[in-house]
Amino acid sequence: MAEPIRLQKFFTDSGTLSRRAAEDAIAKGLVRVNGELAKLGDKVLPEVDVIEYNGKQIKPRNNCAHRYVMLNKPRGYVTTLQDEKGRKTVAELVANANTRLYPVGRLDMDSEGLLLLTDDGEFTNRLTHPRHEIPKIYHVAVSAVPTKEQLATLSSPMKIDGYTLLPVKIRKLAPDVLEMTLFEGRNRQIRKMCASVGLKVNSLQRVAIGKLRLGTLPLGKWRELTEEEVRYLSSPQVRQ
């Protein structure tokens, strides 16, 4: 027989609520298990117990029914499901997926481009684990034409915030536009790297994650990943 799981995990697995939102709902008395008010710390058997939220029964999700989508994130959206400052979130852009999807990694508010979202926690953990970091490709428009010295510095193992970064691959697409391939994802890494050599980032777009390309997906729109793309991202050989 299956082992019982925490009620909060049931809600995240079913794509209904985040862990924090589930804890809040339980504390407010909005959750019942087999007709009884639930308490924080309760465990359930998803295939046996009847779990209700706001008077509606929540069914467990079949493990093979996970969703994987690619979003072309516009500037001005934060990569989170809820924002305490009231800013626009990527959750608004995928609301018509009719499933609670969680971002895989981040793109800062001023950046745009390829962002993955899923309701598969294990998939997210694999892709975001430092040992399995997938190369990510960005197109970066900067404030001036970089010098050879600046390009050489950007390509070397720079130290940012006391941390020595892995070397970044740099390719010029135009006099003031760079293609940068990163093999790790530090907070605002590209912007900090450019600032350290005297360049300001005017625009930043992620165009690829490994072999997965943004392509012609319109800004602000999303699409389902193909089975082949999901297999590729799940492969232990995905890092190149």
C-alpha cells in the first residue's frame, strides 16, 4: 500500500496550491479530509482519502499527466506565481493552461525570452541542480561596442560577488550585440559581468536552453513541449 504524504504535498502534486498557499488554506479552515477539518501536519492517502478545498473535492493527478511548457516571457513580468509588491507575474501569462505551473529557474523582471514551466517537481529539481546545469544562450544588446579587452575579460573566469564564474562563451552577432552561453545561473550574472567591464545591458533575451530553441514563439505566448523535448531535457547527457 502507498505511504501517506503530507497534505501540503498533495496540493502541490495535484497542481492546486503551492506549499505555502496550502498551509495558509489549512490554517484558515478551508480544507477538509474525509469531512473533517484538516490540521497542519496531517497526512493523507491521495487514492483513498477525500480531500476538499473550499468545498470542492480535489482529485490526485495521474503521474503521467504532467505538463511541460515553454513561455516567451516579456519584460516587466516577475518569475514567480505571486508577488507581494503587486507586480505582473508569469503565472498570468499561462493562466489559460488551466493547470498550476511553476517556473523552472528564473529570468529577472527586465529580461525576456525562453522560460520553462511545469507541474513536475522532480523535473524542476533535475534541471536546476548545479551538477546538471544546462547551457543557456542569451542575446545581449549592450550600450557600446565592446573592445577586444572587454570581450576577453567577459570570456575569462570572472569573479562576481566573491564567486569565480565558469568561463562564458562569447560570440558577436552585431557590433553591440553579443551571444553569451552560460554554464551556470548566478543571480543577474550577465548584467553584473557587463557592468564590471563598463558595459550597460540595454536588452537581454534568453533564446535557448541546451538544444531547445525559442524559435518563432510570439512574445507573451506559450506552447507545450513535445515528448522529444521533454526526453531531451530529462536526459543525464543533456549538458553539452
